[in-house]
Amino acid sequence: MARNGFFTGLDIGTSSIKVLVAELVQGEMNVIGVSNVTSTGVRDGIIVDIEAAANSIKSAIEQAGEKAGITIDKVNVALPANLLQIEPTQGMIPVPNESKEIKDEDVASVVRSALTKSITPEREVISLVPEEFIVDGFQGIRDPRGMMGVRLEMRGLIYTGPNTILHNLRKTVERAGIQVENIIISPLAMAKSVLNEGEREFGATVIDMGAGQTTVASMRAQELQYTNIYSEGGEYVTKDISKVLKTSMQIAEALKFNFGSADTNATSLTETVPVDVIGSDEPVEITERYLSEIISARIRHILERIKQDLERGRLLDLPGGVVLIGGGSILPGIVELAQDVFKTKVKLHVPNQVGIRNPMFANVISLVEYVGKMSEVELLAQAAVTGEELLRRKPTDVGRPTMSMTVPAPTMYQEETLDTGVRPPLQAPEDFIPQPIKTKKVNPKKSKDKLGDRVRGVFGSLFD
């Protein structure tokens, strides 16, 4: 049952930090404040400079609070899937009270008994999601409170993450002067928010195309089956454009979003774009097709890697297909390219909240929805986890980092057969050298206007 009240979500991304304040009333979410500021101190989704990241978070919090007309003092923070592990767990307790009626404290006790599962010292329990309760042998119970029994059991999934990542996340938010209300596993929240009931039951995959990394989450039978992070995202596309065309990153980013397309078949061989090239006094004209070939090469490479892992985990043929979200997914032609790679149904998820109808906000929206729709039993379980971890956690203090930490390679969890090797980020694809384009004299203003009008039309209809 959904809760009523105000909830705040914080999404710390590589290129931007997003904060969303929403009011939930009878399961309906009304956005009252949102902010999107440039991210600093974050690389590949991981905090590498606590002080710099804290300043960006503080700025985003203040902007969202000002728009919402409230003072934000606590947030629900997204945790990326880096080195996330998912394990089954179970607990059992005798019902202690004389009436044998199961109460809130009994639910908390059986969750704590499930937390006795051996966890390595370098890992920390983030969340425990109850799948079912068993009362005196009767299975499939979602909420045992009020029932009578002498033995209460619980089966669920326990999510753990590295102590270092969790500590840095808490420390950074607290340095910004904000309290961490809940740490929410990002792929779990986005899968539950983006997918509908049928897709969550029969199976579907969500691909979040961020700036510094791409996150994949597959859900089936209402459970998170697979999650992985690939250390390539939209920034790598921009770097490829910059390197191949020998232009600045700023110009490359503008070319990508103003004239770029991931579908080469939909681009023109004749329409050109002027590009300021380093070492040349005059702009160089490149065709739409040439730019698209640079873009599609990198995106296809990312999607092919995802496809291989999904095939290995037997998750590519899920009935719900693939759903794309994230800032990188708004690039024209991305759906067509993904369909060509995955050979399955692919769709772009656009949030329906007024004012933020953009896939880049899907993640932060999912945080608020996930917290707002947590059942009372799930809240009891999370409170038990938080209490246990506070007792286990040793107080430490970490000063401002003096060097960047190395982000471990993405890992697939639960399926031991999947590849867990280190895949270093690729540079601009050396084996992809499109044929040079002959320079011809055109009217730059006329060409730019024609292309700009068409791009504005596409984005206008999508996010109107």
C-alpha cells in the first residue's frame, strides 16, 4: 500500500546530479520541485572527491528545495550497481508472546535472524526484501501480522555492497548537510518503476544509458534477476566524435545532440554540418552520415557487450523485451539501433510527470516511487537492516581524497557462469575509420537551419 507524504530522491550521476521532491497522495505522485546541476567529484558513477561532490549535491538540494518551497533535510539516495551482490536468505523464530499473535516486533525479529547470514567484513547489507513469510508451515504469506502461530519463517533476498562505496556515499551526503533517509538500490528501483506489472512478472530488461556508464537490470517473477554496469556511456560517444573529427569536447557534444543520430540509415549523405577543427582556420564540412557512423560505432559496441551477457544469462528473450532510459537514450535512432542489435522489442521510456518528460529523469523518479510504495512489512525489514548495520559498522572518518579510486570491473551476480573479467574502457575505435569526406563550399547557415529545424521537431514532439 502506497504511503502519503513528501519524499525526496537524490541521483548522483557522472555528468549531472538530480534532486526530485514529490508529494505522494493515494499512490499518485505530484512533482513539486526538481533540480539538475553539473556533477563534480564523480567518475563512472562513483564518488572520487567527497568535497567536490558534496558541493554539487548541496547546490542541487538548495535549488530543488527553493522550487518546492520547503527545506530539505533528508534524502533517499540511489546506489549504483557497482559490485552489488544478491543472495537468498531465510530466518526463523518462535512467536514469543502468550497470545501467539504475530506483531511488528516479530517481523523485525525474523528479519534480524535472516541477517545472521555470514557476510564478509568488506561488505555491508544494503537491503533485505522479504519474498514470503511462512507461519506454522503455511507458505506464500505476504504480511503475517495479525495471524496466529507458534513459528514464523521468512524467505527473501539480501543485497550487499562494498563498505568503501557505501561509506563514501553517506559521507558525501552528510558533508552536504543532509541526512540519508534510505539508500536505494538503483537497478531495483528503476526496474520496478519503469516496467509495468506484466513486464515485471514475465520478464524484461531496463538499460539506463548514462554519461559515464551504462546500467542493465533484468527483472522476472517480480524479482531482480541480473544487474551489471558497463563503464562506457554517452561521454565516450562524445570523446569518439572529438578524436575522429579533431575538435573540442564542447563542439563534439553539441554535434551529438544537435545533429547526431544512432541510426545511419536515417541520415543524409548530402546534408552537411560545419565543424571547427583544431589546426584549421576554416570549418570543415562533414555529412550527417559521417557523424552518424562515428556515433553508432560506439553505441553498437556497448549494446553488443550487453547482448552477449544477456544471452549468457538466458535473459535476452524475455517477453517484455528491452526498455531504454537515461540521457543517452534520447539520441535519435537509438531505438532502431538497439532493435537491430538485440533482435527483440525495444522501446524508449518517457516519464509522464509534467515538466520532466525526459528519460534522463527516469532514475530519480524511480527512487521516489520506490520509497513511496514500500509496504509496511518492507519498511519494518529495512528498519531492522538499518539498525543491525549501525551496530556492525565501525565509526571511521575519511578526509578529503587526494587521488581517484579505481572503479572495479562490472560483475554479474547470481549467475556464476557469467563473465566477471576486467574490461577496460575503450578509446575511440581504432578499427573504425570512415572514408574521409571531401570538403565542399556550402552555406553553413542554411545547412544548420535545415538540420536544426528537423531536430527541434523531433525533440519537441517527444517531450512536449
